[in-house]
Amino acid sequence: MSAFASEPGLDDIRDAAGHDTEVDVAVHLHDGTVRLSILWRQEILLNADDADQVAQALQRAAEQARRITATRGPTGQPAPASY
């Protein structure tokens, strides 16, 4: 089972030049890192609408990553509860 959670809204994003290329944005659920993957090639050409969708997905992933890391202490362990 992967520790990464992929953005489901990017399933239909494909290379604008017709290459069989996909993009994936995912958040690591344990350490809060964000992964941007371009699958099957080294680059992807996006039309403006698809570029907006990818940018929004990255912003959502960054927000989720911040929430994950905010609950962790400096050692990566859950932060102590504050009362």
C-alpha cells in the first residue's frame, strides 16, 4: 500500500500535443512531502485549462502537506497535545 495519496481530479489531464503522457500530484501521508510526477515522458505540454487544474492540485497538496507537518514534532513524531 502506498503512503502517497494522489489527486483524483487529474485523471483526464493528457499532453496537449497528443503524446501518451499523464501528470500526477500526490501527498505523502506520513511526512507531508508533495510529489509531482510526469508519467511516460520527461515533459508534458498542457493547455491553459489543464495547467490551471494542475496548479490548483499542487496548491491543495501543499495545504494538505502543511496540515500533516503541523501535527508532527521536529523528530517526525506526532507533536504533543497542547492544553
